[in-house]
Amino acid sequence: MMFEGTYTAIVTPFRDGRIDDESLRSLVRAQVAAGVAGIVPCGSTGESATLTHDEHERVISIAIEEAAGRIQVIAGTGSNSTAEACRLTRFAKDAGADAALLISPYYNKPTQHGHVLHYRAVAEESGLPIIVYNIPSRTGVNMLPETIAEMSEVANIVGIKEASGSLEQVARIIHSCRPGFAVLSGDDALTLPMMAVGAHGVISVISNLLPDRQAALVAAAAAGDYRTARKIHYELLPLLDLLFVETNPIPIKTAMALVGAIRRDEMRLPLTPMTAANRTRLEAELRRAGVLG
């Protein structure tokens, strides 16, 4: 199974401290209707760090149920405990996920060899296709291209969500990994340049709000139509700046509540509501972009 195109790292809607199941189901249905390649529940954008184990499993189950095989579901199952990552990934496989996305172990700061052993253990125990997630800004450790290349030789480690911010690193990963290994952007603003050097798509935040536009950008780049892809990229760039002006997912949840895509812009501590000044700027940009009437 190839993983390419636009995948939405879906938010987890809350209402009065609990998961808003109705809004979550509506969100997944909207993504299906928009024609994205797939969704990623329980990632960083889905506030997985503050979900209980039961909530984590319920969000994955709802996503799979609503997707109903029409789009792929890549379940977020990462943990800094290898045993916990194995348990969550086994659950995702049993629930019917197409693959799992696992952030590299945070806080522990394992060595490069430790990363390889961690991902290999999850891959071999679960049997589910695994996409590794490299985001040094959150984990404190950058997985090097040679480390990713070694992982790519494990049969069911099938790709990487790469968010180091380095195009040179992206190129080295693509050059050194086995053919067919999927490289997906983990940074919306770098999707176009990453695809220009050979990446296969994106796991996106902005596609929660504008799935059709992000999917059009990725499809154009994949077809070699960089004129169209650049046009969309620059149309989205001012909004992208504001969607990351505070810690993700604070701005995207705020934007989605403003346009009525979810009922509330509710986050769990330690995340806090968007500051008034940034909320005003975001609302103005949504109006300018024609997203908010």
C-alpha cells in the first residue's frame, strides 16, 4: 500500500472537557467528501498527549468507522514507552487502521540506534504499516537520514513524516531510503519545496480547514504542475503563518470554531485559548481568504 497525497492530522473536538463525538464524526465526513487521501487521528494536532487511553482508542475507532474504507486512516500511536507504543499500535491494527504514525520517543532522548530498535520493535510486534515521525522541535532529537535509511529496510516501516525543517535532510532521506518509501511533509509551509525534491505528500494541519485547497496543491505538485502548486502555496501562506503563530493546535481549533467546522475552540491544559490579539488577526485573515463570511 502506497501512502501519498494529502492526509489531514485531524483535531480532536472537545465539549465541556469531553470528546465531542458528533463534531468528530462530522469532521471525518467532511474530509471524506473533500477527497483527501486519508486522515490521521490522535497526532499532535489531535492533542494525543492529553487523551486518556480510553479516549485515544475511541477517537481512532470513530475515525475508522466514519471513514468506512473510503479514505485511509493512519492512527497516531506514538509514545516514549516502546511497550505502550506497541499496545496502541496493536489496538489500531485490530480496529482496522491502514497504518500507524509514531512520533519518535520524546523526553527519553534515545540514541540513533535506540530509535531504530524502538521502531523495529513496534513494526515487528504489530505487523501494521508504520510511518515514523521526525519532529526535533517537540522531541529534542533529530533522526538522521542514515537512521531513517536503516529503518526503511524493515519490511513494514513504510514511510516518514519529516518535520526537521531541513530540505537538505529531506533530499538525503529520499536519496538513501529504499524505493517506494513514502516521505511526507510534516510542515504545511514546506510541502511544495519538499515535493519539488521528491516527497510524496503531506500530513497537514491546514487541511482541517481547507482540505480541497491543500489536496489541489499536492495533486498539482505530484503532476509536475508547479505553476498551479505555487499559486495555491502563496494563496495559503498568510493563513499558514497565523495557524502556527501559537502552539499547534491552538490556532487551527480557533479557526475551525470560527467557521463552524467544530462547535468549540476548546483545548485541554496546558494548552490555552488563543490570545485576543492573535485571534483578531486570524479572524481578519479568514475573512480576507473568503473562508469566513
